[in-house]
Amino acid sequence: MAASKSRREFLSDTFSVFGAFAVGGALSTLGARTALGEKVKQSMPLAPVLDETTGLPLLKLPEGFRYISYGWTGDEMNDGQPTPPMHDGMGVVAKSGNLLMLTRNHETSNVGTPFQFKEGRPYDDMATGGCTQLIFDTKLDRWIESYGAISGTVRNCAGGVTPWGSWLTCEETVVDQKDGNDVAKFGQTHGWVFEVPAEGTASAEPIKEMGRFVHEAVAIDRESGYVYLTEDAGEAGFYRFRPNTPGKLAAGGTLEIAEVVGQADLQGGFHDGSSFPVRWHRIANPTLESSDPTAKVETVYEQGKKLGGSTFSRLEGCWYGNGLIYFDATDGGAAKAGQIWQYDPRQETVTLLYESRSKRTLNMPDNLCVSPQGGLILCEDNDYAGEDPLPQRMLTLTKDGRLNTFAENNIVLRGEINGLTGSFVDKEWAGSTFSPDGKWLFANIQTPGITFAITGPWNDLLV
């Protein structure tokens, strides 16, 4: 299919957007109020707001905020295919004038026929995951189009943007054709990172030296070009990839695991502000290859643990900003409600910004991003854990350490859109990412699968 006019114009003038805005200083640790488990203090009350696309009250937001939904599961994309389900990680990868390009993950894990993307060939002809790309017009305040970007992958959970204007999409599984069960009859190995360019067609070839494990997210240090990676497992490592040539990830490099000196296990409770030195250890077999197909191969985490690598609990979101790497442990901490960590590449230290003492305050943060003002947006993916059900939330963590609820999932459908019915208020937020000018926050609700563009008086939130 020929590219539409808007897409042709976009690709003729594509450039990387990163560094287009400067963010402020590093976050401080939270104050005693939230550390003691008090309920989140909202900076502004939330109320249902009507979606400018459907007219439905899908989200609760502070006064003055509005939003535009797009790319619902099943909606026809501009390449003629239905929008895939399970919207997850997402990032703004390029800008041309008033047009922004976003790349969006789809965390599907079923065996089936992959969707098509541009002129590319799916990585695995039996896998239904992948990414789509979307274009948003910041001048007209409207979505323009969407199309497939890579396919044939499995459980594309999060990932991360690169400084050169591409998206790294991560597979949150190591399932492959050898697992021998009905859910895992794939044609290729999985558990890889793939690069999806803004312009041109993705190769759909994994960057194998970045390791084969249960990937979640990545963030790239703009100064060194090193890639930091999180692992979504009960016992997880925090990793970095040192490319042989910065910006050329497919050319190979070295995968390493972090040792937090003096702290073999960081899953339990720590005081906010706790800071520790970090050193790194090389993973000898990041691809899990073996000359003996019958031999048990140590996982990347098992290799790293033997070298002194430290254990975190379910590492998920990861983002670069303020010259630092922010990442979270979704069920870390004494209350298993989540931890927000900060790694300083220059000082080689890791600091606990915040550990949730109550699931009503912060309940299992997943995707996160850094705002243009230097604060954090946190997407909840909670399991309620026996407490009264609460809507899934997006929260803000300001630079001075204040945690506030910014948005609540309010999706209840009665067949108005694509025949979807039921309450979806318990479905996770994902994919938070800002426009370079800081005016728009883009985010997803994974199920039923919707992308939102949200705007309003951000300065009032101090995020």
C-alpha cells in the first residue's frame, strides 16, 4: 500500500526529538507523609471527563484537562489491518513540524498469524505480538493515522526510545518452539530486544547480545550510549548493555548485571533515600546458547547471580531523564506495593526514591516516564491483593517528592465502541510518554486497548 500524503511528508523530514526539551534537576526522596503510608494527597480533585472522540466519560482527570482517544482494538488502521490488542509500552520517536510519531507495543502472546508491517517480514510466522506506529498532529489536536511497524514477536511489554529516533521493543518471555505446550508452539526463540526505526522498515532481527531473558523496559544514557535494561521476574536483575559502537546496537556489545555493593537482595524494605554503590559484571552467555541441546543452560539472571549480581523484585518501567536512569520494582518493598529507584551513571550509585508502604498510596507501578519538568509519571498495574478494588491510576511524583493521583481509569462500555462491553476500570495503564514540548501526555489502557492524548494545565500539577 502506498504511504498516505501525511506519512510521506512526515518521513521526508524525520529527525530525532530527544534532547528537544531539557528537564530539571533530580527528584528528591519523598517526605514522611507518604513514607508513613498516608493516603495520596491529590493536588486537584478528579472528575469524569468526556472523551473528544467518543463522547464517553472514559477517564477521571483534574479540572482543565481534556483528552482524545484513538486506536481502539479492532479499529481499522491506515494500512487496512485491524488495530492489534493489548496496548502496552509506547514512546514518541520522531517529530516533523507539528507531526509526532509514536511507536506502541502490543503485548499479545497467542500463537496465530502475525499482522503485516510496511515491506517487512514477521520475525516468527506463528507469533501475534509486535508494534504499531501512530501519528498525532499537535497543531490540529488530532490523530492522523496508524499502521503496523514490526510483527511476529511475543509479549511486547515495554521498551524504550533511542536518542537517534527509534524504538526498542522488548519481549517479556523466553518461550520458544522447544517448550512443547500448546501455548508455546512458535517457530523461533523469544526473549529478545528488537529495534524499530521511525523511518524505513524494521529488520525484525533480534539484538541477541542484549540478552535473552524476560525483558521489560530499556533506557539509554545520552552521554555514554549505554543501554539499561529491566527484567520482569520474581527474582530479577538490573542490566546494562555497552555497545561496541554507540548508536549501533546491532553491531554487538557486552551485557552486564548490576551488583549493589553490600546488598545482595533488594526485594525487602528500605528507607527512602537509601543509596548504595554499584559495580558491574559481564554475562558470559547472554544468548543462552549451548552446543549440547540436552544440557540445562543457566539463565542470564543465574549467571549474573553467581558473579555477585543483586536481586530485585519484578523490575518494570525504565526511563532516562535528568541525566539519570529511573526504574521501578512493581511489587518490591515490605508491603510488596512497589519501589521507585534511581541510578546515577556518573556516580555509579543506586538510590531508593520511594517505597510504597500502602497499596492505597501506590499500588504496583509499572511503566513510567520522566516529564519535561523532571518529575515522574507512574502507571499502575495492580492486583488489588485482597484490598477493596480501586480503579487503576496514573500518579505523578514531583521533583520535591510529592506523590499525587493524576488520572483514574473510568472505562465502562455497553457496546458503543466495536461491540465492547463491561467494566474495565481494573485494567492497567501503560505507555506514558510526553510530547517534546510537554503539552501532551500520551498513554494507553491495555484492555480493551485504547490510546489517549491528554493535555491541560501541567504547571498546576508541578510534575
